[in-house]
Amino acid sequence: MAATPVVVAIDGPSGTGKSSTSKAVAARMGLRYLDTGAQYRAITWWMLHAGIDVEDAAAVAAAADKPSIVSGTDPLAPTITVDGTDVAAPIRGQQVTGAVSAVSAVPEVRTRITELQRSIAAEAAEGIVVEGRDIGTTVLPDADLKIFLTASPEVRAARRSAELTGRSGGPAAAGADVVATREALLRRDAADSGRKTSPLAKAADATEVDTSELTLEQVIECVVTLIEERGRRPR
Ligand SMILES: Nc1ncnc2c1ncn2[C@@H]1O[C@H](COP(=O)(O)OP(=O)(O)OP(=O)(O)O)[C@@H](O)[C@H]1O
Ligand SMILES: Nc1ccn([C@H]2C[C@H](O)[C@@H](COP(=O)(O)O)O2)c(=O)n1
């Protein structure tokens, strides 16, 4: 079968493994990679930085087209800048994480970011893996392959707090409060699933993969197999 560019949409709630899986699959298959959550985080960072009240939807809407957001799509070194500033680190902080659901619920923000996502996908001649919450339903409804990742809240909280513990450097933060992490994940899921415009949802034609009992390598293998079934081979 001839190799053709492939567009892969990977959606799902927080902590299900979208970023880890998408990056690895894209690197293995010679595809570009787009983290759409990073774009919503970047515009949220800019709003906070500009002193805009993120709970004031009209103020957020009025400013939605102001920042210039640029995503680098190399899966081995993805980048994100706002008006030329590298924001890869600050967009992962608690302040942005706590505000991103409110900002990303504003329709003017979604219109702006969706246009950006579609133009990046259209420019990816070799194909692309795009991960987020509404890629299969709204951003790229004609994607060649749609995956919806899930995992139990307990597993997701354990993974996330292990990651936070690693980042903060050791067992003192052990567990990084799994219970609080679980609550925060579920709060964000509820906000992202409950918003009016383009909520987190599984596309009708998406393949659901429950990653609770799978290693990351098993999830990657599963997605690679599904891509190969569509006629694409690794480089
Ligand atoms: N199948 C897996 N088994 C074990 N750990 C995993 C698995 N998938 C991902 N992880 C780990 O779980 C954590 C969360 O994964 P990741 O950031 O990829 O999720 P995500 O769905 O992109 O989350 P978010 O939407 O919040 O950005 C990371 O530390 C990652 O290494
Ligand atoms: N396609 C997308 C991607 C992300 N968001 C919003 C909702 C998330 O809570 C937030 C951060 O995403 P993460 O970095 O945790 O994947 O961005 C969205 O609305 N649509």
C-alpha cells in the first residue's frame, strides 16, 4: 500500500495520555504534532498577563484576536510562543491550569484557535497528529483516524501526581496529594464537557481506547497499528 499523509485526531479528558501518545506516535511515523491544549493555555497565559479578568467572557472575547500564538510541530521538540515569548513552562503552572477552562469556553477564543489549528494541519504535508478535546468532532471532522482516549479518574490522578512528584523532586511530595489531583481533574473535565461551544466529546466515528490497564508503549502500539491499517508506514 502506498504511504500517504495521514491526519490523526486524538481526544480525551485530562491525563489520559494524549500528549505522551501523540508525540511518540508522530515521532515514530514521521508526522507533525500539534498540542491544542498548549494553544488554549497560551492564550490564557496572555489574558492573565494582560490583566484581563478571565471570568469576564466579554472582556476575554474582545481580546481574543490580540495575541500572536505560534506552535512548533516537531514531535521531538514542540514549541509554543506568544508574541515571540517562549511560554512552554509558564503555561503548565497552576494559575493557567485554573483559568484555562473559562478562557477556552469563550466562543471567540475557540473560533480564533480553531482557525489556527486548521491552518497548521493543512500545512502539514507529511501528515499530523493533533490532540485535544474537540479535534474529531469540530476542528478536523474529516480526520483519517479518530481516537478517544479514556482512563479511570483514579489512574489519571495517580499518573498526574507521579508526574508532579517527579517534577518537584522526590518522595516528600509523594502522591502530590492524589485526592486533590483527582478532584481537580474531574472539575476540569466537567467544565470542558459542559461548555456550550465545542465541548469535550467523543466523535461518533472515533475508536475509544481505555488506557487504564495499558502501558504507554501499548497505547502507542495500538495507535500505530490503527494508522498502519490506513496505509501509512513509519519512515
Ligand atoms: N498508558 C500510560 N501508562 C502510564 N502512564 C502514562 C500512560 N499514558 C500517559 N502516562 C503518564 O501520565 C501522565 C499524563 O499523560 P499526558 O500528559 O500524556 O496526558 P494528557 O491526556 O495529554 O493530559 P492533559 O490533557 O492534562 O494535557 C504523564 O506523566 C504520562 O507520562
Ligand atoms: N482542543 C482543545 C484542547 C484543550 N482545550 C482546553 C480545555 C483544557 O482543560 C485546556 C488545557 O488542555 P490540556 O493542556 O490539559 O490538554 O484547554 C480545549 O478546550 N480544546
